[in-house]
Amino acid sequence: MADTNDEGLLLGRQVPVSEHYAPELLYPIPRRLARDALGIDASALPFEGVDLWHAYELSWLDGQGRPVSRVGRFSVPAHSANLVESKSFKLYLNSLNQESFESDDEAVQRICTDLSAAAGAEVGLTLFAPDDPGLAGQALPGACLDDLPGRWRAGEPDASQLAQGRAGAMEVHTHLLRSLCPVTGQPDWASVWIAMTGASVDGVSLLNYLLAYRNHQEFHEQCVERIFLDLQSACAPAELHVQAFYTRRGGLDITPFRSTGGRLPLPRMNRQ
């Protein structure tokens, strides 16, 4: 969890937009703060994966001083030492608005250098034109849990809420995940996709477990890792893949993906 008393944390504070390039705005949060509480050994992660970000308000000036508008798809590896706090990410990107770059490649190199330094691992960036069809959202595969007789009950999510299903494989999703920002208490909304082989989980128990995040305060990436570990503990599947598609806030959406390996993350959704 983030130290919400840290004076460098911009989330929840009124901060003016910087008119000058300001990489110092990027605020790293050590992943170990949450992983230690979950019993995750940073030297032997029980998963691989990536945090995918889409930035829809990405702009700078070209060599002639003309504004450039792009959508950026960022990839932050799950093994990075830090996650980057989203408001600081947005403010940093806005600080590029009056910066001049001779080419998109030059902009990508500068941005990736700054973000990689903050994350503690190499961050990737792919640029899209705002109307690029490659940004089109897609429906999630698998059965939807939303019509099952699940119920929200006050309390925290816990692996003991999960009941094993039949042996085999399953692929499901729900659009009902809500968690809370640990700093501001504001709700974060997401769809979640889960696939596993070698085991399955009872659908109603899974939905009840995911609904228990409704008042749970944790960053997006941390929620996904908690879900992954709880499913692994309760069901011991041979393969497990968890991806959450959080809706856009401040021109950014985030899609954390955690996996035992063998699959790539899914594309973005329309709701993002």
C-alpha cells in the first residue's frame, strides 16, 4: 500500500498543470509494499505479466511547432520494482504538451526513458493515431457471471470465499468489479477476465468473492495480484490468467494482467 502521508504523492491534491517538461512529477510506488503483505517474494514472483496503460490525451509539438495528437499504449512489466501512480503519470504526460520533438520516435524514446527510470524496468510505448482501428474494443471471451445469484455482503475479499468447481478448465468474466482508491476513497470500475486449466472454481462463489472488492481499498495492480493469489491458493490450477480492464480516469485506463505463462493479455474493451 502507498504511504498516503508522503508529501510527494500528488493523488488527492490540487496540482496545477505544468507548462514545462517535468519528469520529476512521476511518482513511483514500490510494489513490495503490497506484495510483502501478500507474502509474495519479489525474487521469485508466482506470476508473470504486464500493466497495460492507454493514454488518450497524449500531445506534444512537432519540429515546426504544430501540435501532435496520439494515443499511447504503455506496457509496464509486472517484475518492475515500482508501479507509477496514475495522477503523476497524467501530469507528467501533460508536461509534454509544449515540448518539441522532431519525430514520434524521439518522443517515444524520451517518454520511455523517463517512465523506465520511475518504474525500475524497461517500459514500452506504442503510438496510435486517434482514429486507428487497432484501438477498437473487443468483447471478453468466456461465460459471463453477472446473471448468477451472487450477492454483495460487507466485508473484505478472502480466499475462503472461493469453492472449487469440477476439474477441467474454465473461462469466465464479469463487469461488476468495483474497488476503491486507497488514497482518495473514490470508486474504480472494471471488468475482470479469468481463465484456468486443471481446475475450476464455483461460479457463484467466484462472483461473491469479486463483489467483496466493492469497498476494498487497493490500487488496480494490487487487486489483480490479490485475485490471482487467492484463486491459486483455493484451486491450485495448472494454469491461471487474470486480467482486469479498469475504466478510464483522467484520460488514462489501466489493464493489469497476471499469468502463470503461455498466454498474452487480451485487447482493450469498449467501456475503457
